[in-house]
Amino acid sequence: MQTVRKRSVIKLIGLSALSVAALTACGKKEEPAAPAAPAPAAAAPAGDKLKVSFMYVSPIGDGGWTFQHELARKAIAQKFGDKIETSMVESVPESADAERVLRDMAGQGNKLIFATSFGYQEFVQKAAADLPNVKFEHATGYKQADNVAVYDSKTFEGAYLAGIVAGSMTKTKTVGVVASVPIPEVVRNINSFVLGAQSVDPSIQAKVVWVNEWFAPPKESEAATSLINGGVDVMYQNTNSPAVLKTAEERGVYAFGKDGDMSAFAPKAHLGSAVIDWTPYYSKVVEDTLAGKWQSGNFWWGVKEGAMDLVKIADQVPQEAKDKVEKAKQGLKDGSFAVWTGPILDNKGQEVLASGVVGDDAFLRGINFYVKGIEGAVPGAK
């Protein structure tokens, strides 16, 4: 069962003036702390529904990040039926307003709450400390607690697969990325896209334009235009709207969908969509919670777990590139391939991974540099 409250929660706590324009980032990630001990859990009493709520950073109509979370919410509502009741609130800024929304969700009886953006991290920690009987799941974060787990999708794998296609389609040998907020997650995706392109042609160069917001369609479009004017003919993005893809369609170049299937927004420009499927993870968490087996931890799922894929690859993409994508997918599934395998150099010529060395999770979560071939420097990086 699902209940779509959307703005009703916000109204109850005086947040009706929230707008997408208020979205801001909460800064850089720090080094992960040691995992917290699993929280004790009890199965839901027979006959009681588990109330589950989701907090979104952008509108559900963004076509990407939040849209995919919403699809997964609907999927688990259908899968578990009368065992659960779900609700959601969209367009919640990464500010103190987020903490008020979380507390309101708990006050309405939700015992499992998903906070779906990195900038919610500190507000999740504050709310969770006062609400030990509520289980919190925080997307893309790293801070855990007895009743807080963190989770993420290996979006860098999707970015790499898109990069393979980009490398086969660029004529200018210059690809570009419209980037959101300069945290390791985003920098990792930029680099992985370029590594994928360079796996086809090592001479490929890349440009990056930052918009410093997750969802800002006008800024995303402006950034895409800047890249195109700079000679980029294939673009990727780490933002939440299809604005980059739409701009590519208008200017006669290529781009990718990100997080959701964006093929319908720009059928001529669309080369493929790097899609996240949150349903497998959400299903597991709900099932564990219902059984009294919920645990804290740090969960990172990708192609292997069915949480990440590159879909709707365009007909004009050469078959050789499609075959290379499928080979990489299979390698990610069976463990015979890893995106971050040395030798890899940064754009200053320094070796960051030696030949044959595979970057571990600690390395991947701390990336704050550009790989060889990308212009400029990561904002704020030393």
C-alpha cells in the first residue's frame, strides 16, 4: 500500500515555500568512519503494517535520480502489498528543513525512512540520535549509527559503460561532462566516463563544467552549451534533469541519460541511459525489516547486483562498441573486470594506481583528482 503525501508533510511543518531553487550542497565527503555495530531489531507485530517513507531532493518528475527512487518506492509498495504503507516528500532542500521533515515522518509512525541525497547526512544523524526505534537509510553517505545504514549505487560503472559508447561516437575527440557538486561520488563518475572513452581511443580529451546544484535545468543547459561551444560533441552529466540531453538535441550533438531512461526526451541525441534500479536494494531492506533482521552497514551495489545498467543504446552506435559494453558488463558481473584498474595517471602525470592494481572501496570513495586527459582541476582539491 502506498500513500503519496508529497507536500502535505511540508505544510504540516511550515515548509510550503520550498522550491527547487533552494537546493544546495552540503560540502565534501570526509573519510568514512569505522562501521557501527548492527542495531538490534524486532519483527513487526503480526497484523501491523510497516510504515516506510522516502525523502527526495528534487521533484519526482526530474526524469533521473529522484524518478528512479520513486519507481522503486512504487515497486516495493506493490510487492509487499498490505504488509507495508509507503509515503514520500519531494523537493526537500539539503538544509535544516530536512531534519524537520525526517522528524515529522517519524512522528507519523514511519519506522523505516530513506533519505536519498548526500547533503542529508548530518540531519539524518541528528534525527536518528533522538529516534532510536526508527531505522534510517541514507543514500550516498558514509556516516553510520546503530539505527543508520548507508547505501549507494555504483554509478561510476554506468558512467564507464557510457564512456565506451562516447569514445566510439566522438568526432572531435573531445567529450564533456556537466557536473553537479564536487564530491568524490561525482568526481569518480566524471573520471570513469573518461576512462571508458579512452578505452576506445587513449587520445580522447575531456572538459567539465560545474553547476554546483543537483537539479537546476537552466544552469545545466547553459553548461552544456558552453561545452558544445568548446568543441565537445558527446556529453555526459551528473545532474538530475534531462536538460543536458535536450540541449544536445537542439545543437545536433550526442549525450546520455543519467540515472533514469531519458531516451524519450531527445531521441536523436540519446546514445544510451545509465540507469539505476533501486528496487533490489529497497526490497531487501524492507524484507529484512519485516523479519526483524535489519542491520546497519555500508552497502554499495552495482551491475553485479542488478542495480546499475546502460540501456537503450542507440542504433547508430557501432556494433563493436556495443560488444565492448556487453563484455565490460559481464566482467563486472563475474568479477573479471574492474573499472579502476591500473595503470592510471592523474591529469598532472602522477600515477594514482600502479599497473594491475585495482582501486579498493577506500580509494574509490576518496577520489578528488581528474584522470589524464581532463582539463582543469577539481574545485577545492589540494
